[in-house]
Amino acid sequence: MSTAPLDLAQRFGTPLYVYDLALVRRQARALRAALPYEPLQLLYAIKANPCPAVVKVLIDEGFGIDAVSPGEVAMALRCGCPAERVLYTENNATDDDLQAALEVGVLVTCGSLDRLRRLGELGGREAAVRINPDVGAAEHAHTLTAGPLTKFGIHHSQTAAIASIEADTGIRVIGAHMHIGSNVLEADKFVAAMEVILGVAKELKHLRFIDFGGGLGVPYREDQAALDLSTLGAQAESLMRSFCAGYGRKLELRLEPGRFLVAESGQLLTSVAAVKTNPDGRCFVGTDTGFNHLIRPCMYGSYHPIANLSSTAAPKVVDVVGNVCESGDVFARDRAIAEPKLGDVLAIGFAGAYGMSMASTYNLRPLPAEVVVDGDTVAVARQRKTTDDLIAQWEW
Ligand SMILES: Cc1ncc(COP(=O)(O)O)c(C=O)c1O
């Protein structure tokens, strides 16, 4: 059975997400190989792509799961991740959310002193804390998760209160955590934040692990340099080694990337539905998908490579746009691709992270189907929904 994207588009229709599990494994192994520090526990930030086939590959590779909601916790457990390898990095969790985590026995990383105290009052005996190191990095302000404007984490200057919460409620903080932003391609940005976290960690008496978060970037643009993983791994090792020597015992190192593991594995296949050239020469190539299925270009101004799988024609500079009723529904402006004709299949690359997981049914367009390719096998991971399915969601 052919696994060629063009054949998959013909067989399953478009718009279609396709994930190549071999690329997920490749990324998982590259990351592990770059991290010499032991003990090491890698987690996968499941928000990037919760497709069970993808998640199971990473669990089989030894990853735990970083989750941000009770739904993600449930998905992690359903995919077979043991509860002790699931970390619930809460954000403004309700008491019910915390209670649900306690019931299934997953550790919660508290992002505020308030939630830490509440978890202790609800009977939580162990927790981790997310620290805002005030040093952040990201491709866009919306994905910057450290610094003065972020809602995430306990400011690093306010961590003295943790000890009194421990004393008052009996909870023990066993993990110090940070996550500074997403799609970071410079190792030194992580290192600056790691130093702040380790400065705070010295004062926490019951630690078993340090979690340096996710955010590891990938080169979406053809001319971008990849993150220097070996430098990052060596720096993390040396910081952890000297920290643990001073702390008096060896702590586990954790990282929890999402994008790095799955971005490249995914493509969004879409068909050209209309082609239009304005009097000024601007050519709009309209597709059968939109920001409802891949919001990153619209929301973050993100670049995704786009190829015309159906054509070897000479490149033409076009705007690739979606079918959503918004002017911001643009995948690429002034992009040179083999001249698209009606019905051609375009592949929007590096769409495996924060693609389908952020998709919506805006404009009452059904979600795309998802298929996974593993070597020469192809499996449907999620069936395409229909307009009838959408309408049936309401009470009639
Ligand atoms: C707490 C936490 N950990 C990990 C991640 C994963 O980030 P990335 O996909 O950039 O690696 C995120 C993303 O938002 C996050 O909020």
C-alpha cells in the first residue's frame, strides 16, 4: 500500500493530516542521545499532538507525559502511560481539576502559591512547582511563558513562601520546574533560565527532580539552523552536576518538549479549490482548509513550508489562503511554489505540532481526518467528521 502523500490524499480525501511515526522516533532518539545526564526522564508535552498513535510511540520510547488539563491526563493514561510518569502542569486549575489529579495519582506542578496551598489542603502530599525565572524566549509573544507579562509560574523572587505552605499543609515540593517559551532555537536562552531555576532550587529541601521544560525549537524555514542539541545537553549536564554536588544528592533531570518531537512528522494535505489573480498580479491560491485546521500562521505569523505535490511546473509566487471567512486566513504570502492548478494537492509541512490539536470547527467546517504512516503501513487515526456530525451536536 502506497504511503506517498499524494496517494494518501487521493485515498482519504483532503484536508488530511498525515503523521510519519518514523520521524517521531527519530526525534525522540536524537534528543535522548544528546542528553548525557543520568538519571533522566523525558516527558512528551501531549498538547502538541494528542493523537494516540503518536503518543504511544513516545511512551514506547520511554517518555512520560506532560499534561495541562484533566483531559490530557486522561488521554495520557488511556494511551498506557503509568500515572507516576504523568506530570500535570496545571494552569489556573479548579479545585475539581486538582481533585481529579489526586484521584488518579498524578503529580501536579503548581503554577502559583495559591494552587500549591490548595493542593495541600485537598490532601496532596507531593507536588512540583513551576518557577517563572523572568528569562524567556519564544517565536512570538503569545508563546513566551516567562518574564513579567506571563501568567505562568511562581515568580522566582517569591519562592520563600513555599516552605511555609509545606509546613502548614504537609505537602512536599519534590520538583522544580520551568518552561520559558516555545520554538527556541538558541541553547543559551535555556541556560540563562536554568541558572535562575537552580538558584531557587537550592532553597527547596525535598527535591527529587528538576524539570527544564519544553520549548525546543525546530527549523520551520529551509534556511534556519537547527537547535544545537549537543550544546544544550552538555550545558544541562554540567549545570545539574554542579548543582547536585552542592545540594547533597543526585536529582533526576526532566525535559518536556512537544514541538521538537512531532512538528516535522506531520503534514496537512489540502486541495486547491480556487485560483484567482488580481489586477495588480497578486495570485491567491485558495485551499479546502483554513486557520480552523492550522492556526499557527494566522495566530503567530508562523512559517510553514508548502509544496505542490501534484506538479513539477515552474515555480510561481502566490499567496496560499484558506476557506475561512476571515482576511487573516493566510498560510503564506509571496511564496514560490510549482504553479498551482485547480485540484492540485499541496502539502503544508511541519504541521505535526499544534496543528490538529489547536483545530476548531469555526465556520462549521468539519475537522480533517488524521492518518499515521509507519514504514509501509498506513492507519486511520481519526475519521473525517461530516456536516451532519457537526449539526447533531446541538439539541434539536
Ligand atoms: C508547561 C509546558 N511544558 C512543555 C510545553 C511544550 O512546549 P514545546 O512544544 O514548545 O516544546 C509547553 C507548551 O506550551 C508547556 O506549556
